[in-house]
Amino acid sequence: MAFYTGRTGALFLITAGTGSVNPLPAQQAVKLRDWSLETSLELLETTTMDTAIKSYTPGAVSATGSATLLYYRKETGEVGTQFTALLSKIMKTAAAGVGEVDRVGMVLRVGKQAGTASDIKDDIAFNAYITNASIQVNTGELTSVGIQFTVDGPFRELVDA
């Protein structure tokens, strides 16, 4: 039986799209503090007036999440994606604003580190829009970038290479 700690968690950026995805060539966020994902099911009530007990049918599923990355500049030659790749999806300098091109593909890893195709069983893949970003600067602490996102469409199936 394997238990995981927060040290094995990771966030990867992949190309947004549809269909299955292989998470192994993804770009890992360089310095990640934490991530969370919440999925909820909307229930539609089907109770009729002649019954005393409520009944439901499944409706739409939605998911939201958050992640905290450290405000960090990569060293020359260092591999990975830093916080700016996510901030640029919501913090715009042009008047055009956020569009479909700003949808990101993400893979959230719970389990062990990448390296083998069997590691994908601990990954969750999806497309999302960054809906909130905040930069936290506190005296005596590391500067962090908190993001919130909303999953766009169904979760994506993970496949081996």
C-alpha cells in the first residue's frame, strides 16, 4: 500500500485540446507550493407532488481548483515553467482581454514523480481557464502567486506514450 505526501504533488502545463493526452512530455511548474481540485455534481430534483421522499437525477458536473506557485525566476538552462506562464493567461496588457487562446491544459500529479508510463494513474488532466490570480508579498516570507481556475469541458483521459 502506497501513501503519498505533498512532496510528490506537481502541476504540469500541457497543450489545451480534446481527447486523450500523454502527460510525460509536459512542462512542470518550477516551484509549486500546493494545489487543490474540487469537483461537484449538480443534482436535479425529480420529486413529484404525490411522493413524500425527494428523488434526484444527475445534472452537470463542474470543477474548480487552485494552486500556489512561488514567485521565482528560472536559472539559465533550468527546465520547467514558471509562474508567468499562468499569470499571462489572465493579466493582460492589451485591450483584447482573455480569449479562448488563453485556455490552458493542466495535469495535476498526486503520486510519484514522472519517469514511467505507469505514473499516469496518479495524474488528473483537464483544460481550464485561470479565473483569479494574486501575488502575495509578506515581510520575512517567500513571495507567492496564487491562482484559481475553472475546468473547461470534461476531464481528459491519460494514456501511455
